[in-house]
Amino acid sequence: MRALPLRPPIGRFVTAGLMLLLLSRCQAAGTDALIASDAPPEISGPAARAIAGDTVSRLAEQIGPGKATIALKADASPFGQALEAALKTWGYAVVTDQKTDGDQKVTNLAYVVVPFEGQVLARLSTDTVELGRAYTVTTGGATPASALSVRKNG
């Protein structure tokens, strides 16, 4: 009896395709401008904190913990607030008014969080790196549901 090759579920292909679309959809527009960040307000506080904590820890692996001042568009969504708190916890200085001292190196950061087929797709972008991952949201938080996607720019 010949074994048939295993085919991954179509959902994984759809998720991977959506992640690629999400990664390519919003590019940081150079060092002088940030793209509009977006996160749905219905993501719970615990889920927002779990996703923000995971994505910022992965960002720190790429750009170094606390090595930059992060420019982030102000956002009142649970994810926007959780992201700002997570960045500060990791030692980053965060500016939300986009005004900094001319001598200070600033890393622009934008994010997109999109609900999709019972999961949440999250992406962080800087001028040098983009991170993306799918999460399963539960009542107590969120857990990674995919491998981390890392794309280095330039």
C-alpha cells in the first residue's frame, strides 16, 4: 500500500496568504511618516496585552531591547495602549506626538491587528523589520497560533 502525501489544511494556506497580504499592505513610509496603525476596539484587554507582549519581545530580538526611541501614533484602542505599555516595559522610550530631539534616533513603529476566521493576525512594522503572527484569542488572553513571520527591509 502506497502512502499518500499529507496535504496541509486549506486554512493554513489561507492564513499564510493573509499574513503575506497583511505584511505587504502597509509599508512604513520612510523615516518621516508613519502609516496609520489599526486595531479593533473589541479585542479584550487580556488578549491585547498578551499579543502586545509577545510581539514586542520579538521586536526586541530584532532591534535590541531598549535600544531606540519608538515613535508610535497615539491610539486609544486596548491594543494600542497595551503596545505602548509593553514597549516601555522592554525599556524603549515611546513618543506619540512624533516630536523628538533632533539628535535622538527614532524608530517609527506601526501596527495592524485584524480578526480573521476565529483568530487575530497581528503585524508590527518599522523601517527595518516587519513581524507578523496569528493568535488564538481566549477569554484569558491570546496564544500564538502560527510561526513568527520576520521580514527585514534594506
